[in-house]
Amino acid sequence: MIESAGGMIPFICHVFLIFFGGFFALNFVFNQNFAKNSFGYDSIEAV
């Protein structure tokens, strides 16, 4: 299955994207201030 999809590197990239996306989604769902604290949109320096 992995070989037919193009080899090991695309497989690793997909696994990383799935885990990273899931981690980000869970943080966003359970902590509504996660985006504001991480990206600093509401800070004075960002204006």
C-alpha cells in the first residue's frame, strides 16, 4: 500500500499532517483562547 502511493516520504508527510492537524483541532476545540494566545492577534505589537 505504501509503495503504490509513491514511497515512504509521502507516507511520512501524510502521517505528520494528520497528527499535526488533529492536535491543532483538539487544542482549538477544547481551548477557545488557543488561537489568540498562540498567534497573538489581540496583542498591541500585532497592530
